[in-house]
Amino acid sequence: MGLDSVELVMAIEEKFGITISDEEACSIYTVGEMHQCVMNKVKMSNTSSCLTQRAFHLLRRNVLSQFGISRRRFTPNTELDVVIPKAQRRKQWLKLQHNVGAVRWPALCLSKIAGIVLITSILVIPVLAAWYCTAKLRWSAGLSGVLVIPAMASLMVVSRYAVRPFETEFPAGLTRVRDLAYALVADNPQLFGSEPPTWTDEEVWSLLCSVIKIQTGATHFTKDSCFVADLGID
């Protein structure tokens, strides 16, 4: 297995609280085979997971109180964009985490525009600074070039904190309330006692898709999709 495969398997193990041996992982070629592997290892139920239901009710109670939306509008299929608009999303997202009592919570991502600006700044500003030192201040090209690397490193550190207010996008695989409920159960079992969660086929598939999207960046795949040929995982 390549590093991409190892990281994906580890992420799946962590989300579902299971162990997948190296031999099992090496025999899994498609998304459907991974789905079946997970189903064989988790505790299955024919009805909706009790813990998932409890996670949903916990979220609903806090969302209704924090955002004042109607109970009818908050369903498992409600889009998170509807629940938490972009205006002050980062602040409200962290406040919801605090209100729910979650220790682990999905991190918001940079918008595409902010990402482009960040990358451009890291690449262009040090080069312009080196050019200015060489052309205007008459520094040697070698000395100016040496300054580029620490300048880029410093800019990366500063930019990482400067762009945090622009991290307003939900990560891949986290688009609906049900996705957040699954993540809450998987990442914060302490909120629901020591009872191991039971899963339905739909819940396993939804959370598995979420993990795959986050780990690979792929947004469109089926159970027949091959991890190597279709998703590009080595």
C-alpha cells in the first residue's frame, strides 16, 4: 500500500472505531469492497442508529437556540449552508462546537479565492522583494536570492494566521446536517456514553463517502469506483 492508501485506511478506522489489517486493506480495490469491509466490522442495525439520532437532537436543540431557525426547517437533509450563512460563519461555527460540547469538530476550509490569494502572496511577494533589493538597493543577486527562502517561510507562517478569518467553507463530505451528526458520533463518543454505536447501511455509506471525499478530494464516485484507477490513490 502507498502512503495515500495507508492514510485513508487509518482515517476510516478512526471514524468507525474499527481495525482493518494490512492483509484486508491490500485486498480492497473498490469503494464498494471497502464499504462491505466496514459493514462487516461495525455493529449493524435495521433501524436508525440510536447514537446518530441523539446526535441529531443535540445539534437541533443547540442550532434552534443559537440561530433561531424553525424546527421544521432543521432536518437531517438540511444543507449546512442554510443553517449557518457565510456571514460570521467561522465565529458561529466555533460557538456551536462549544455549545454542543464537542472536543473534536470539523475544521472549516479556505474559500477558493482566499486560497489563490494566499498562494500568490507566498510565491510573488518574496520574488518581488528580491528583485527590489537587487535592482534598487544594488544588493548582489546571490544575497537577494538567499533572502527569498526565509522570506517565503516567514510569509507562510504569518499568512496561516492571517487567512483564518477567510476559512468559511465546509469541508468536502460535510454538506448536510446528517453529515455533521455522523461526524459528531464518530469523533465525540464521550458525548453519548460508552455504548458502541450501531449503524444502518445508509449511515455507513454516508460516513464512508465523507471520509473518502476529505482524504482524496474526489466528489463523484460509486461503489464500483476503483481506488487506484478512478480515485488516483496509490
